[in-house]
Amino acid sequence: MSGPPTPKAGGAGAVSVPTNAEAAALFREVADLLDILGEKFKPEAYRRAARSIESLTEDLGKVAGRHELRSIPGVGDAIEEKIRELLETGHIAYRDRLVREVPPGLLEIVRLPGLGPKTARRFWVDLGVEGPAELRAAIEAGRLDAMKGFGPKKIDQIRSALAASATSGVPDRRPIEAVYPVAIRLLHALRDGAPVDQAEIAGSFRRGRETVGDLDLLVTSGAPERVFDVFSGLAEVREIRLRGGTKETVILAGGLQVDLRVVEPEAFGAALQYFTGSKDHNVRLRTLARDRGLKINEYGVFRGEERLAGRTEEDVYASLGLAWIPPELREDQGEIDDASKGALPRLVGPKDLGSDLHLHLDAASSPADVERLLSDARARRYASIAVVVAGVASDGSTFRIPADLHASIERGARGGPRIDRVVEVGPGPIPATLEGERPDFWILRPTGKGAEAAAALPKVDVRLVAHVGSGDGDPGDRLRPWLEVARSRGAAVEIGPGPERLDSRGARLARSLGVPLALPTGLGGGPEDPTLPIALAFARRAGATVNEVANAGGVPPKGGRGARPRRPG
DNA sequence: GCCGTTTTCGGCCCGACTGTTTTCAGTCG
């Protein structure tokens, strides 16, 4: 061998460490490449590992540091080795070799809707096509016409898939809170306007995942054709992708794909279970069923021809000897074992909530807004709500709500629920303009000053750390100091949708450190407001029980630790 | 390539839909 050894990285010696998402993407690419090469089971193995890596709550590097890579579902000898290589060198030689074997354009072809690895491989082998542009040329030259299995419709389909991919990128997963309003509208449109008996949303939406790729709607009906007619006639629907006897797929105006399935009432629970997933959860259930001489599919649980269960999810799980598993836990992270032992946690639910710790009014708010918050809170029988009356804005300036709002808060409080006045500050000394404030409690808003600056915050009664997001990648390093601050102050940390709240990974980290969670309740938000349902979903995905949620399970005593008069004088 | 109350080999979910077929292959979820 000649030549100097290639340095592992640039002169600085630093290898940029891939995020979990980047690692997962690399393994998915390996899977696609192997698919094109005609491998049989390896692709699924790499995809399973990619899914597991994606759902980790901490960095791969940390898991590797503890020598626990093998504990990740779907990671064995070979993939463990490749993860280590990736972490140390920034690349995977095996993947690089596959990339050299397969023309890059074929990956784009595989990802076109309606096309897959088999077809891409045939284009490559039979026609020498190595990418979308060449495929387009081959179609226009009529070279596909002679190929077996390619009629005019198929060729048309490929042609429009090529055109669509050229104009718009492949739609990615979207934040669940962005999908929530339209999902609720579609569900209600079906329940109110179509001949359906039961209707639910399944899929990752029902599991409360942070992001949603598409929507899965499930209904029972004696007239599927009518249901499909109503559904595809809705204003939100842009095009019908496919329509059969039991299933219709449409694309909404925003590009979101929605699958609607009609099933028999006898199979509704089984179908709901099946289409809620996750895939890995279902695979494990199926294995469990097989071990017991049973078969489970979207129509039910069967022993031979006999259907043992199917009408409700409870029946389906019970027939396998399992307690019903909340959708938010169905990720094959040990929940099936727990369900078989009756050891599932009793997760926090909407009826457990008894207060709100963090409501904002601003200069544009009116007394009517205050009244709306209060009437919502009364309807939900909340014992107290907390309104931010002053604080430090994100630009560093201080603010106070207008006097007329103070007056309406004063009036509203007489009719209940109790209204706590709170002030929101960053770490460090309290700004001079807020020094006179004597709120019922304080909210700490983490800023760029860093957690160590929190020590300079006077020993006021901080009951909530809010406006802190999980961010991308491993939330641990950035969050941990703030969670320590919350713990030392006896404060809760706010979770929920949006970039300024913790997602389920952040919630899990908080739980592991013993920091209570606070859920925003979306008071005054209306039926399509995702705030509360998504916050609950994140809390439940993190395994939170009622005792771990600050605004659930009874109301925090007024004044917290060391009660004090509400207002001076 | 992973995995195991059918363990160290031999399996690996399965049904709907589409387009092309005359009994099926490929894709998708």
C-alpha cells in the first residue's frame, strides 16, 4: 500500500458528531440502497434500527458511552459497529460503498409515490436509467412501452409523479399542533355529515407523536360509498389519490395525505388498534399472538376461523392477556411487558387538571377575553388560574397589563375561580421597574444568560419555569441546568406544543430528574385549539401520572411553600 | 441484519389497492 494514511478528520481533529436524526437518515439510506440492490431482509432491519434511533430520548453518543447500543431495539452486532464507526469517524464505510454501487438518482426514483425498489431496479438494469431525468427521457422515447407490466396508466402515473417531484419537494412530517385543527375539522365533518356510527383518528396522531406524516381516519358505516362521497367533497380536499371499496386516500389543500377506512363494527377495535400502531408495537403484538396460537390483524384476534375479539380495543388487548395500552405508550418501549404484568402507569388525563399556571394577556386583550378565560375555567371546574400581569418580554423590555384588565380580573375573581397574579422574569436580578411587584408567584423564563445566572434571581416564590423549548436533537445538555434550577426552586416546568415548550423528550428528562410538569390548558382557545390535547399527549408519552403534574390532582395551595398575603396592605 | 417462553438457525405481518394481468407483482401502510 502506498500513500500516507488518511487522517480521520481535518487538521483540528474534530469530527462533527451526527445527530440522532442524521444517523437515522443514514441508516434509512442504507436500507433504500440495499432495497435497490435486491436484498431481502436487511433493508427492514436497517429501517427498524433507524426508527429506534429516531425515537431515542438522548444522544447516540451517550448511549455508546455507556456501552448500551445493543439495548436499542433492532441494533445488533453489525449495526452497533456501524454506529460506533459513525460516531468516531463521521461516516459509515459500508454506506459509502453502497453509494458507490448505486447511482444516486435511483434513490430519488425509489422515493417517487407509486414506485419502489423493484421498479427502480428494473429501470436501472433493463434500461440503464440512473435518475429521474433519464427516466423522463426514457418515457418520452417510448422505451417503457415495450416493458412487461407497464401499461399506459402506469406510465402516466410515473410521468405525473416525476412532474410533481420536480415542482415540490416530498412533503415531510409536520408538527402535530399544525395538523390538529384540520384533523378535528375532518373528524367532525364525518361525524356530522356522513352516515357513520363510530369515527376516530388513528396513526401517529392518536399516539400523540410530535410530528405527523399523514392522517389515518377510521369509521364504521353501512354506506362506505356515501362516506367517501362526503369526505372527498369537503372543502379541504384537493385531490383523490385512490378509492376502493373500503379505503380512500386524499390529499388536502396543504399537501397533507389523509387515509380514510371504513370497517365493520365487529372489527372497529381491531382496526383502530392496527392503524394506531406503532409498527414496532404491532409487530410485537403479532409475535405475542402467534406464540399463543392466535392470529391478529385489522379484523380481529382469531383462533383458527373463530374471532375472539375485534369490536373494541380493550377486547383485542384482553384476548392477548394484556391490559389496554394507552396509544401514547405504543412504541415498543416495554409497554407490552408492563401491560402483561398489570404494571402500566395510570397516566394523567384531561379530567385530572384543576388549574392553569400560565395565562397571558397583552395590550390587545379586552375585558371580554378575561371573561372568556373565566367562563372556560368555570366550565372545566378549575379552582384557580394564573394570569401574567407583568414581566420581561422576549426583547428584554418590561411590560404590564393595562389597568382595565386588572379591574376585570378583580371583578372576575369574585365569581371564582381564584385568579393568581403572576410576574414573569428571566434569571438574574429583578428589573428595577418590576421591583414593586408582589405577585402570588413568579414564573422564570430561561434566557441566553444561562442557568448559572438563575442563582442571582432573588429567593422569590418561583412556581413555574416556562418558555423553554426542547429544541432539535438531544434536549439534555441545554435543558438539564434549567431543570436543576426548577428542582432547586420547587418549580414545575411547562410542556406542550410549540418551540417554547418542552416536548415528550423534554418531559421525560424532567420526570427523570423529579421535576413536576405543568400543562398549558388552552383556556379560551376553542375546540380546535391544540394546546391542551397536545400537552396531555406529550405528558402521557413521557409516562407522567397525575402526581407528576403540578396543575393536576388537586390545586396547589395558595402561596405555595410559605403562604403569604396575596397583596400588600 | 436481527432475534428467540418454538434460541445460535431459520424465520422475518399481511391485507388493500392498482394496473396489469388470465392469476399476479409491486407498492403502501
